[in-house]
Amino acid sequence: MNRLLLLLIACHAPLLVALSNKHEDRKKPAEIRILNAESMEAPYRGMDSDGIRLIGNVRLLHEEIHMSCDSAHRYSARSIVHAFGNVHINQGDTLHLYGDQLIYYGDRRFAEIRGNVTLKDHETTLETESLDFDMERNYGYYPDRGIVTSGENRLESRRGYYYADEKLFFFRDDVTITNPDYIIRSDTLRYNTETEVAYFVGPTTITGDETDIYCENGWYNTITDISQFNKNARVRNNNQTLAGDSIFFDNGRGFGEAFMNVEITDTVENLIVKGHYAWFNRDPEEMLVTGRALLIQMTDNDTIYVHADTLRTWLQAAVSEQEMEPPEEQIAPGEQLPPDELVDPDEPVDPDETAPEEPVDPDELVDPDELIDPDETAPEVAEKNGDTVRILVAYYGVRFFSNQMQGKCDSLYYNMRDSVFHMFVDPVLWSDVNQLSANKMELYLRNDEVDHIVMTNSSFIVSEEDDGLFNQIKGTNVIGFFSQGELYRVNVTGNAETLYYPADNGDIIGINKAMSASLVIFMKENKPDRIRFLNKVESVLHPMEELQGEERFLQGFRWLEEIRPQNSEDVFRR
């Protein structure tokens, strides 16, 4: 066993000796050579015995590191230099360090520079009062406030690191980047001096002339003006704020995208739009939201919640300033008419006066998919000094809720100037006890309240009088008038039919079925109260037992209460 051990030692002895020599070489630093000095003096009292004083135009060399100063103390045994006045250190062709005083440790190739410190590396300059720089690993640290200048960017921080090989600064505490176009403030930030990209690792704000940004993680390219913001990110532009888990923003193009928990707020329109994904454009102003998309419109009297697969809104040039006019002179709720005016088939009233428009052939209706195709509805560019109007389009599975009214349709178009909702493809509205449906519907608002509704083709109004008993109004076209959210008058033109349950002292006395070319129904407490027939009339009051089953329903009757949104969260129900 001992012989084997001796044999192994003998075989590896050369290697052990070589490693030992290499270790000794590493421990022994290269000499700090004196290249120039106007005078050299022996160590004065208090200096170590290996020290020497160098005075006047001092130049030193340690390996590839050049040093110059007004005066210096060199300690050869420990390979240390104390330099004073106009200190300059140069490593390679690019890195230069300047200061008032220097302590240089040759064994570690480490420099401590104090007083009016400047670091220059290519086009980057750092100014501070204290800098420690590891010449071996090529990085430095300043513990006091520093200022970095790189291109058009001025960076300040309380403390920071510089990694010269990577051209990377790492700033900590009270970080500020000042640029002619913006100011960035952060707690922790990394900055690449070659790419001029800033990386945020803490609460950060970017303030520009038109845009303010906040995030807690992300990056910003100061050359291309392109950025990505993560963690509680939000971008504010004029009166709009965009928030999301992650936001990509190209400020030069004015285009951005947001991902997950997206929320867009417009303080002028009192509008909030939410979803899982959004893209937005600054000029012309436009945005699209999808993925559990929800629009919230707040008014003094109510709040409306609109959900669809996709929501899109933009600003476009306003064509003209037009006040909304009702389709015809209104009769105030509760206004009494003489008895002979209630049912007068011969009264010469032109049906066109109450008709919202000429009946439209269903085959000639505009395809809502074409109406709302994003390529077909590209926003018009408003003139710089012209007036603008906001347009909202919602498509696929539209459902909305407010205290006054609820509804559903496949597609919706809303002009905020005219305050008109255009509903397409099987639209249904619920107002208190009334259900309204047609091929197409237009809902007009006045002072943020429902004013009247225009229903086109296959129009139907239903309300439940009692369990299983439904008041019904049917016609080609219908206009319904509202006051304080309550339906008080209905104009029916074209194949008008009614079926309702009149009551005497609260007791139902029969079933009234009537037909006419056109008619006007005056409502009380959302129920038919009086009817004025126009042109030919067929009206019969049937005993309850006389009509059973399907006879109690007008053709096309549907009761859709089970799909009515019951609250703001219910708009997401399919």
C-alpha cells in the first residue's frame, strides 16, 4: 500500500510542482513600473519603507493599465499606489477614469477613485464623487449619487454599478432618465449604453408631452421609442388611461397592445372598456377590445353595461350638428283625449305621420356583418380643427344591462353624438314589464334617458298581465315613446294587431283582439290603457273561456324572460 502511494506521488510530482509554481506566480503581482516623474524622493516620515514619492508629471504602468497624476506614492512590496491630483487611469483603448485621488491595489487590480470622478467609455460618461473599479472583472460601483450621459439621455441615481464589457449600468434608488421627449423615474433600472434600452425592475413612471406611463417591470428602447410594460402597467394619453397585465407600446406610431385584465378609461365620455386583449391607435383615435369584453357607460341617472365578443370604438369627423327630433309631436303621459277620439276608424290621420320609415323587405336589410366588419368600418380621419364624434361598434353576442333597460342582439352600432343605439339580428329589449323585439331596432336617448325606440319589420311588444296571460302588440313597424323609463305611447303602422286582457276593478273581463292598418296605444303603468285605431278596424272582446291555447297568442309570439340580463354580471351569460 505504501509502495503504491509513493509510486502515485512520483508520477504526479511534475504536475504538482507546476501547479505550485503557477499558484506562486498568481500570488505575486506584476511590478507597477514608473514610466516618468520629474523627481523621486525617499519615503518621508510615516511612509512604509518600500515606498517612494513621485512628483511632477507622474506616469505609471501596471500590465496594460496606464496611470498618470501630479504626484504619487508607490509601494513596491505590496504593489500599491496612492495618486494625487489630475488622476487618470486608462485600460485598453476605450475605458478612462479621472479623479482627484486614487488608491490602486496591484494584487487585485482594483482602483478606489475619489473626488470629481469621471468615467468615460466610448460615448458614455459617468460623473460621481466616489467610484470603486475592479480592473480585473471590468466593472465599477459608486455609492454616492452619480450622473450618466449617453447620447440624448441623462441618467441619475443614488448609487449604481457599471459593467464595462456588457456596456450595462445597474442603477438603484431615485433613478431618473431625462430626455428631450420624456422623463423616466424608477426605483431600480438597468441601462445598456450601446442599445440605449432601459430595463425596469421596480415602480417606474415615464412622463412625456402627451403620454404618461407607469409599470413595475418592463423595458423601453429610448432610440426607437418602443416599449413593453408589465405588472400593474398603465398608459395615460390625454383623457384616456389604458391598464393591463402587460402593455406593448410603439410611441412613434402611436400604436399599442394590452394583454389580460385590460381596462381602458375615458374621463370625457365617462366610459370604461374591459377585456382580455386590446389594441389601440392614437391618431386617428381607435381601439378594439375582445375576450370577455365589457363596456361601462356612466351617466348622471344610470350606468349601462354592454358585453360582446368584440368591442370597437373610434373618433371620426362629425358630419353636422343635428339636434334629435322625435318622429312626431308627442302626447304627454296621462293627457286625456275626448271619448270620441279614442276609437274613431274614420278619422283622417295619415299613417305616414306615425311611420318611422317605409317598410323594408327583410331580404333588403343590410347585413350586420358587413356593417361592422373592421375593414369596412375604418374610422375617418377628422380634420385637425374639426369636430369629432365617438362611434362604438359591438359584434357577436351583444348583451347589455341598465336599471332602465336591458337587451340582446348580435350586433350593435352606437353614435354618441346622436345618442342612438342601432341593434341588428334578432334584437330584444326589456323595459320594466315590457319585452320589445323586431328585425331591427333603434334606441334613441335624450339627456341620458331612453326617449323613444323605432322598431322595423316583425315588431312585437309583450308584457305579462298575469301568470301565463300576455298583453301583445304586433305590427310591421312600431315607435314606442318613453318618459322616465316608462313606456307611455306606442305607434303601430302596417298590419297592426293587439291582444290584451282588459280589467274592471282589477278583475280581467275577457280577451280583446283587434286588427287595423295602423293604431296608437296609450299606456298606463306600462299596460295598454286606450287605443286609437286608424283606418279599418276589426276588434272583438272575447270571453276568457272562448280562446284557449294558441288562440291566446298572436303569430310570432315569443316570451324570452329567461334570457333577460338580470344584473351587470349577467351580461356574460349565454
